[in-house]
Amino acid sequence: MASMHMSQRFGFSLACLAVLLGLLLVPIQAQHAVEQINDPEIQYKHALGLLRRQFYDLSEPQFRLFLEKFPGHALEANANYHLIECLRAQNKTAEMLTAIRRFREQWPQHEAMPTLTLLEADTLFGAGDYAAAAACYQQLTQSRDQQRQELAKYFLAQCYAQTGHAEEAMALYRELDALPLQDARPYRFYAQFELARVHQRQNRFEEAEAGYARLADHAATPEKLLADTLYLLGDVRLRLKQHDKALAAFDRYVVQFPNGIYGSTARKCRITLHANAGNHDRCLELLQDWREKYPTESDFEMDFLHGYCLMVKERVEEAIPFFVRVGADPAVPTSTRRNARLLTIRCQLLAKQHAAALVSIESFLADYPKASEKGNVLICQGEAADASGKLDEAEQAFRAAMAFFNDDLENYQRAGYHLIDVLAKRMKWAEGAAILRQMSTRPGLPNRAKCRLRAGEFEIHAGNLAAAQTDLQQVVDEFGADAEAVRAARGHLLRIAVQNSNFAVAQKHAEDLMQECPPDEYGTLAYSLAVFHYNQGNLDKALATLNRAMAHPSLTPVQTRNLQTFYGRVLLESGDSEQARKIVAQLLTYPEAEMREVLTPAFLFKAGDLCERENDWSLAEAIWRRLAGYEHEPIWSYRSKIRLAQVYMLKGQLEEAENLLANLAEGLNDNQDQATAPRQELFSLLAEIQLLRKRTGQALVTANKALTFTDGDERSLARTRWVLAKILFEDENNPSEALSYATKCYVLANDPVYTPRGILLTVRIFLAQNRQRDALTAWRELEALYPAWAGQERGSDDIKAMLEAANKENEAAAQH
């Protein structure tokens, strides 16, 4: 078995050896079996086939073999041409150029010669041999192929530009620029671009802009050229200060070439343009876009603009880090760093970061002790200290700022105003007045009159009215040209006169102010003048002033209402009832919310009383309804509701009247605001209404309750006694007790409503008691005091019988 395996292994080894020997012998024999092609056309076809398959390294030796074996063959020129192609494809530049020159020597008129010349020119151009390339392009400018001719002229111009022949280059660019732009003629576009570039380098920006714009607007401009064109067009327009057009060019560049090589610069130009145009929202959007697109790129100008735009949009806390970064970067120009630090201070102030602002200010003043901005920084220091409650430090800073700006009147005054405000907070009125007087004496200082005016105002605060009058009078006497200050001074003088109760002087100031007052001040001054007349007891002059003022065309609605209200008040006191009621009716037509501050409860109540006396119940009701709504004045609202219930009673609306009074009575116990409200008036009127509704039992209880209070007026007490007398007499059949209450209605009162009722009831009680003489005596008193009442009752049966009996008795006595 083992011998069999051995023989099998041996047999396999011999087989493998035979195979290996066979493989070794084959290549040795193949070296002597290379095919020889003796047919020139087949050799040419073989070489050309390899070329078309882009086997350039294989094709080249086959063309060389063809040229070597078959010189003078009809395909010799073609073989040389294709050999040049192979050399070009393999970047064998020197051999290719040699082959092209050899081709030109042998076949100068060959149809492929222009193509080869162009290849030679492009190769030389690419190698930087512009002089040699120019010679080739010069030949091609004579080509019958217009496109090739234009190409040659373009690159010839490029060669001229590279070899110092600028004028010759410009001439060729102009020649091509004169031709219309066409899709099939790309070098016209390139020529126009180069011409525009030359103009740009020569600072001939208008010509450059025209060239770039023409390319930018043409639909066939090559894309690569369009990208450069749009960017350079924006740059040129910037130089021409055509900002809107420049922005349009940069916008178009970014949209069409978002990843273009000028992308960052174009975006920053857009940002700057929007910032300069005040488009801060758009600027912030573009800044965010730029930072996201170029996260590793830094630019202090963009940081500065970012901070500035945020500051303008009042996002000052966000702006601060940008200004801090710019201000701390030593590579940033000094002026920009200083401005950034100044804006840091300003933003910190606006963000109310006063402690941080004070630190920044101290650092700035230490680094730039002689900076031209020092005065403004001192003012900022004063503002920060003021806001921090460090008024002493603020005062010192503002005083230092005033000293710094001593020769700069405008800023001197600005610092002075800040100092004045601090002194006002510290209530250093006299010091403030002294500084204001000093400022008012500086020749050339703006607003000198207003400084003197404020000096007077400070003296008023200090309580130095005599000193204030001196300052204010000086404004009137010495600064007449400043009409505004003079008017303000007269106004203060007027108020001082009022404060001193010197209404005659106040009246004179008001009359002076009214002579040439602005239309919007007329109403207020007229009102004041009327008040002065009123306070001096001159009601007629007050009414005349108000009447004249109310006809003035410049009054505001508020002024009109104020004048009419005061007019009504004076009329109420003057006794002109009819006119007063007309004014009150007019005032009630205005919206209630607008009149609450004007129509005081006392005024309305007085007007309501007048209307009731004049039996103008409709207007009285309107007044009581209005005053009833004054919930913020609970006592007045309470009293007006009682009067409103009385109107309801007179109109026969007894249920409404009773409900209103019952609600008031129910609310008295729990309402502390009405703890002092008069009770007797309420319950006396409620008793009368209950009597009228024939609920005599309730009326008797209510009337007795009314007598337990002593806070009523004469009418309330008279009404209560009359109700009790009437019930006791007519319902309780108790004439003697009824008589006590009835007589008190007129013996102890003199009310136009309930006194005559009490007398009349007394008459009837006496008649019921057969006390004819006493009844007649009471009747004679009624006739004497209230003839109208007597006239109405004379025809009633009991009175008529009494009078007839008295007449008969008188006649009988006369006969005896």
C-alpha cells in the first residue's frame, strides 16, 4: 500500500515538472516570434487604433515605426500629426514642440497647421514663454476661422500684457470689445473682462463698471467669468459709491456662487453696506450667516459691526462681548480699539451694568489719560455713578467733565446739566442755582435764558421765593429773545403770586401771558385768569372771561370741559339758574369717565339741589344718576341715591324708589365706607314712600326709626314728623299725638315742601277736634307763608266749609 502511494506521488511530480518546463520554454521561443507588419496602411491603422483607445504610450512607437519604415508615404503628414497628439497626451512637451516645428517645416500649408500652431502657442503660454507664444498667436490672427482668430487676438493681448506691451494689448482688447457678445464667441467675453480689469487697475472705475455690468447682464457669459465679474462689479461700484448697485452685485454673487472663492469677502461687503445703510436687522442676519459659513475666520471689523448693530437694536448685553473682544485685541488699530472700548462703556451703561461700566471707565482713563474722548468718558462715569447711587462720585465726575469742556461750550453745558441733576437729587438747590447762574453768564453759551430760568426754579425748590423772583424777572427783562423761557418765567412768577395769595399780581401775569400765548395754552390761561377774578370776588369778570374763552377755536376737549365746569360753578354762585342748568346739562353729555376728575361731587350736588328748586326734575335725575355712579366717593354716591329715590317718588315710580332705599339701608350695616352716612334722611324718605304705597305699619316703624338718628337736615326731620302725624291722624286715630308732630313741622322747620304740609295737616286735625278757631289760625298762617299751597287747598270740602263758617260768624258779629 505504501509503495502504491509513493508511485502516485512520484507520478504527480513528473507531471508538474513537465508543465513547468513547458511554461519556461514558451517565452523564450516568443521573443523570436514578433509579428512584422509590412503593409504601411495596416501599420498606420494599428497605430491609429491604439491612439483612439487612448493607449498613447503604445501608439507613439507605432507611429514612429510607420514614419521610419515608410518615409514619403501619403499618410506621413497624418502620422506626424497623430504622433504630436500622443506626445501631448503624455506631457512630453519638449518633444511635442520639436515635432510641431518639424511639421511646420515640412507641411507649412497643411490644414492641421493652424490647430498645431494653436497647440504650440497654448503650450508656450502655459510655460510662461510669452514672447514665443505671441509669435504663434500672431500667425493665428490671420486665420479665416473667426473664432480661432478671436482666440488668438485675446491670447496675443495676454502675451503683450505679460511682456510690457500694454498699449498693444489694450488695442486688441478694444478690438474684441467692439464686437457684439455672442454665445459662440467666448473670447469676446474674456476680452471685455480683461479690458474692464485694466480700467479698474487704472482707477477708471466708470469704464470698468460699464464693462463688468455688460458681462453681468449677458445670459451667455461663461460661469467662471461671471463669478469674477460679479465680485469685481460690486467692488467697482463700491468705489463709485453706488452702494445699492454694489449690494445687488454682491447679493447676486453669493446667491449664484455660494461657495465661490470670494464668498467671505463678498458677504462681508454686504454686511458693511447694510450697516452703512442702517439696515441693522438685515446686517445681523448676514453676520450670522457669515459666521456659520466661515466658523474659523475672524475679522475685527465684522466683530465691531456686529456689536454696533446689536447696540442699535438695543440688544446691548449681546453687543458687549464683541466690543470687548475688539478692544482687547492688540492687533486691532488703536483708533478702532479705543472706539470699541468706548462703546463697551456705553453698552454697559445701557445694560445697567453700572459696576462693570465704572471698571471699564477707570481702565480707559488709565490707558488714555489724554484721549480726546476723556470728557465724554467722564460724563459716562458720572452717569454710572449716579445710577449706582454714588452721588458724591457722580458729582465729582461731572465737575471734572465741566472743567475738561471749559472751552467747549456745548459739552460744558451738557456736563453742567448732568451736574445740576445730581445736585437736585442731593437737594443742593442753592449750589445748583449758583452753577446755573454761572452758566447763564457765559457769553456764547447756548440756552443761557433757560439756565437762568432753572436757577429760579431751583430757588423755588429751596423755598427762596425772593431769590427765585429775582432770577425769573431777570429772564423776562434780559432774555426777551427767548420767548419760550420768558413765558415759562412768567408762569412761575404767576404761581409765586398765587402762592402768596397776591391774586392781583397773578392776574397781571396771566393777562401778559395771554397776549401772545400759543393756541394750546390759551384755555389753561383763561381758566387761571377766571379763577383769579373769582378769588377776588369779581364774579362778573370771571363769567365774562370764561364766556369769551369758551368761544376760542383752539381749545382742546379737556380745556373746553374744564372751562364749562368752572363756568357752571360760578353761575351757580351768581344766581343765574337758567344758564347754570344749561351748562350742567351740556357737561352731562360728555363721557362719564372723562368727567369724573372735573365734575366734583360737591359741584354736582349743588347743581342737583338747584334743579330740584327749579323743578327741573329731568336734569336733577340725570345728575343724581351720574353722582350715584361715583363709587369711589361712597358718601356722595349714598346721598345722591337718596335724592334719586326722591325723584322716583315724585314721578310715581314708588317701587323703584323703595327698592333703591331698601338696598341702601341693607348695605349700611356692613359697609364701613358709609359708617358716617346720614341715616335720618334715608329712613324718613323710605317712610314717606311706604306711606304712599299704603303700607302704613311699615311706614310708622320706619319713621320712628328715623327719629332715633340725629344726623338729618331740617327737611329729613320735617318729613319724618309729617309722616308720623299723617299716620297717627288718618290711620291710628290719635289726633292729639298727631297734632304734636304736625305742629313741629312748621313751628320748628321752614321747609318749602313739608312745612306747608304740616300746617295743612294741623288745620285738619284741629277741625277733627272741633277747634275751629285754632284751625282757622293755622290756615291764616298757611295763607301768609305759602299762598300757592293755600290756593290749591281752598276748594277742598273741609277747608271750604271752615272758611264759610268763619265768614258767617264774621258777618253775624258785624250785624251785632
